[in-house]
Amino acid sequence: MSAQIPTDPAFFSKRACNGVNQDVFFPSAQQQARVRRAQEICVGCPVLAECATWARPLVIKGALAGCVVGGVYAPHRATRQQTRDAAVAQLGVVARLAAARERDDVEGAA
């Protein structure tokens, strides 16, 4: 049984960041107001679970860093491993919580 590769959230037209200048999602860790602004865009995104699921393995590998993705700041690769591990764990939590919220929304609409 092979693992399904998550779809890049850029392919979802209903994403909250659709049409937003992508520079918003690449603040430095010291620019906390800019980090929060990017995270606020993510909060109510209808594809937040998919985004966090997609981002998690990329953050683990260090292929995605220095940005806000899935509502989480993924630190630069030069950042301490413990800080990067915390971001990976947070992406896992976001993915699970957002997926549960999406299921509740669908079930509530039925």
C-alpha cells in the first residue's frame, strides 16, 4: 500500500491565499506582526488541513522554510532542530484539527 502524495494547495482555487501577494507569507521570524498577518489569512481557510498536510513533509526535509504555511511559521533551515521539530508538530495538529472541523461542517450541512 503506497502513501498518497498530498496535493500542493496552490492548485485549490478556494484557498484563502488565492490572489494574495505571496510575499506576505515570507516574513522573517523577527517580523512577528507580519507572521501574525499571514497566519490570520490561514485561520479560516477551507483547505487548511490539506495545506498543513502538504507542508509537513517539506518542512521536515527543509525544502520549505522561512515562511508561513498551513498557519504555522516554518523556520529557516539554520534554525535549531528543536524549533523546526516544533513547527512540524504544530503542522500535524493543524492538519488534524482542520480536517475535523471540515468533517463537522460537512456533517452539519447534511
